[in-house]
Amino acid sequence: ETKIVAVGALLMPGAARDTELSMRINAGLEKFCSGNGWMEYVDASDMTFSDGEYKSVLFKSDGIHLNRDGQLAWCNGYIRPSLEKLFRF
């Protein structure tokens, strides 16, 4: 009865050199998780990166860690809905 929430890598301005690799890993993780009822893939990369631009306003000055607004957006827009889908709270 185990449920797994697999969270994809966030695309971060402080790790811009790894963006392409992170996107490939996320695509593989999403494919791995699809097609079963016990795994849910969470992709929040569009929250932090779109149209070739990082949404730096969601990060602390290091460009790696989410600030309070980023944490709330990630939790409420991505993590919580995935948990609710898997566990039917």
C-alpha cells in the first residue's frame, strides 16, 4: 500500500549550468512514474523557469533555495495537490 511522490528537480538560477541535465532527468522520472496508481510525479519546473527565464523572485539571493513565497507556491501549487491525489485526504 506504499505511495510514492517523486519530486522533479527545480530549475534554479543558482544552478543554471545544470538546467539541461535537470530537464532530462525530470523527463525520465516522469516517464518512470507514469502508468501506475502508486506513484505521483511532481514537476514544478514551470514554476521556476519558463520561456528561457528563471523566476528569480522565488529564490533567496543564492539562487538555490526558495524564499518564503517560493516555498508556499511550491507547497500549495504542486506538493499538496499531488499528496491529495494519492491519499485522498
